[in-house]
Amino acid sequence: MRLCPSNTEEMVKIGMLCYNSSIFIFRDDLKQAIISHPSWTPSDPTNPPISDIYVGELNNSSKKTKLLFVSSEKSKQEEVSNLLRSIYDGTQKSYPNGSMMVFVPIADLYGSSSDFRTKLQFNHDKYIGDETLFCIGGFQNLNNLVTLKNGNSISIRMLLKSIPASEGCF
């Protein structure tokens, strides 16, 4: 159970992010990248739509696949769906790491065939691969700034994200 991001109305599932949308992605950074994208142009910038990204399952007759789903305020679901469709159209973006993502509206999913859902699951699993996650706890806040030898300041979080992966890692 978690708090609803909107205090004024019901949140509804509007779609899912497929392919390089790992369930382990830092969802706050992803939400920030979405709302700072040039295509994110809400109809009322003074009262932008509230949306949320969460982990859910795409169920098919023989398989369940964990994916990132998107919800929004019920009254603004069409607007958010259209904005996400224009941003995550399968082309490379600046986040995460220039990877491709595709937004699939829930309406397209409900009317789809089992073969379509199977194809989505197959392609998603192919792009993601087998994921394993481990966490090492520390005593430092990841938002703390450190100063590098060249004089630049960077948060511990961004420093860790910029470390290149070892061979065999993704």
C-alpha cells in the first residue's frame, strides 16, 4: 500500500513502458526526465497533470512479465497518454543512457490479441535480459556533493551512475 500521488482525484492505469524500462530503474529520475523533456507540454502548465510510475505485471496465458506501468489522474489520462506516446515512441532518449523505450497505452493493450502481448513480453525480455539486483548500504546520503580532482562537483548518486559497467554487465 502506498499514498496516492494526487490529493484531488483517482489515479488510473494509462499504459506501460516497454523494452529498456528495467523495474530496477530509479523511477524518480525517470519521472524527472519525462517532465523536463521538450515534448512534455501540458495544456495547463500552471496545473500540470500528476502521474506515477510503478512496477506491475503484464499477464498472458502462459507468462507474467514485470514492467513499468504509468498512472495519471483520471481527468487527465488522455492528455498524459498522448504526451508519453510522443516522448517514448521507440527512439533513443537521454534517459536512461540513451536507451529506447516504447509507451504502450492501456487501451491498445486491452484490445490486443494474445499474440501481441506475447510479442511485447518477448521483445521486452530480449532487451532487458536476466536482471539481478543487489544493494550495498552506506552511511552517506547519495545526494551529497563531492568535489572531483578537476574541481567539478557531482552528487554521489550521479558519480555511481557514471561508473562504466564491467565486461558482461549491462
